[in-house]
Amino acid sequence: MAKRLQRTPSAAPARSDTEAAPTRAAGRGGSVPAQLVTEFTTQLATLSGAGIPIVKALTILEGQTRPGPFKGVLQAVVEDVSAGGTLSESLAKHPSCFDRLYSAMVRAGEAGGVLDKILVRLAVFREKAAAIRSKIQGALIYPAVVALVAVVVVSAVIVFVIPRFEEIFDSFGAELPQITRVLLDTSRVVVDYWYLVFGVPVLLVIAHIALMRRGGAYRYRMHKWMLRSPGLGPLIQKSMIAGFSRTFGTLIEAGVPHLDALAIVRDTTSNAVLVDGVEQIRRTVREGEGIARPMGESGAFDDLVINMVDVGEATGELDKMLLKVADAYDVAVDRRIDALFKIVEPAILIFMAVVVGFIVVALFMPLMAIMSQLSGSG
């Protein structure tokens, strides 16, 4: 593996709406789901492929769109195109609905006279990205819900139930085992300093989110740490490479020049390490070199991807090779997600069982002693 980057990027990347649904319509208010934009793209490709003029096709789609932010965006696009503007320029005025990748591909389709084909490719690209995102989100739901319920239940027991048991133990003057004293001390700290116990984690999460959105060194270090973390790191890297390969390959296939395509990939990537790597690749390519060598030097890509890109450059089929890489890594990501959460789900349940078992044992040991005393005195 080539050496990894040591530099820290100066700016955070912009997110594409293939990575963060829903988006906000510029100047119109309200959010536009990414799926709605994908459906619009598919329908526009169908109408354009049927030979319907672009203005009429846009008018049809605008007319059948329900009232809302996206309908307002389409109305503005129809007005611009009807006044003589190009579709790509009109879409570029609404970057929160149609990101830079979207408008660049449409511009390439207009220049090559293959707008319908480009729209089909764009729709397929968005659908695949949405499917991957949906799978990851779906896989996260169950363990997240289980973990949340566990935290709420344990917190409620510590705050409300255990203090009542402590009163019972005090009233009988019972001799408490060490495990019970630890539990009671923990409950006492949580009850007395609840604002710190619950407030500090919340403040840390808020601060983390704010720093990640701000970008810079903190965001870069966190992304680099995530890539190096065991278990999760390989999954993130494969997902990152799959997204890069599919975006870059789709842009090249659409006829976008390499430098422009790299700039678009850089601006629509959410991982700061990949952003820095892509910028390094772009600077090297601008000097007349190929893509494979700076990819290896960036440290963001593994050897398999670098070798496949090298072969793609040598054979003149870089776009096809990149899309093959994306398909292969998408499958690998699916398998890793399934394997990871087959481990995570039982691990959470085992952890819950251990915590609940600890509480039950700690509370019932002195209770059994008290019951024995009562039965003996009776």
C-alpha cells in the first residue's frame, strides 16, 4: 500500500444529494426528497428518448408534479429553458436540487446530442446510490433502536427504581455485598449529577456535529480515524471507493473531461480524506500525468483499484473499468454490512443481558438475605 497523506485539507467538501437526502430547494423553502429528483430524471429521459422537445417534456413533468418546493423549481426551469437558456444552465441555478454532477452530465449530454442517454445513465446512477444508502440505513435501524431502548430502560431503572430499593435496604439495616454497594453508588451519582451524566454526552455530540460541519483539521482527523478503525474502517473505505468509481466513471462515460470530472467528484464527496486525495490526483493530472500513480500516492485507494485504473487507462476504457470497480465494491459493501450487523446485533443483546443481570443480582442478593432474616425471626 502506498504511503498515506499527512496533509490536512483546508476546506470541507460539499455533499451531493446522492449522499444526503432530502435536499433544500434554493430560494423556495421546504425540502425536496432525492427520490423525487430521481423519478423526475427517469421520466425526463423517457420523454426525451421518445422525441418530445425538452421544453414540452419539462412542461409535462411540471404539470404533473404536486404543489410544493420541487414544483416551484421546475416552473423556474421551464421559464429559463423557454426563454432560450440551456437545460444544464437552468438546472445549475438550483444546486440544492440538481448538484454539480447532475448539471455537468446534462451539459455533456447537450454538447454530444445524447441528452436522453445521459439522463438514463444519471437516473441509474442515482437509483444505485439511493439503494446503497437505503440498505445502510435499514441495517442501522434495528441496532440503533435496540441500543436506544436499552439506554432508556437502564437509565430509568438507575434513576427511579434503584433508589427505592436503597430505602428498603436502609430500613432493614441489611448488610450489603460489594456488588450492591457499587450499584447504589452509581445510582446516587446519576441522580445527584443527572445534568452532567446526561448533559455532557449531549454537548459532546452537538460539538462533534458542529465541528464536522465546519470542516478543517477536526473533520479530516475524524475521517482518517474512521478509515483506520477495525471492522468499520474497511467498510467505509470500500463504500468510499465505490462512490468515487461510480461518479468518476459515469462522468467520463458522459464525455466530461477528466479534470472537470475530478473537480466534480471532489466537490460531491463527503469524506475529507478522499477530498484531499482527489485534489492531489487532479493536480498531478493537470501536469500531464496519468491517474493511477497519484491514486496510489494518495493512500485513499487499495492496490486492486489502482491496478484496474492503470489497465483502464492503457486500454482506453477507463470509464468501463471504473464502473466495474464500483459494481464489485458495491457487492463487497453489501456483504460486509450483512456480516458486520450479524455480529453487532447479538453483541448488543449480550451487553443488555449482562447489564440487566448485574442489576438483578445486585438487588436480589440483599433481598434474599432480608427474607431469610424475616423467616428466621418468625
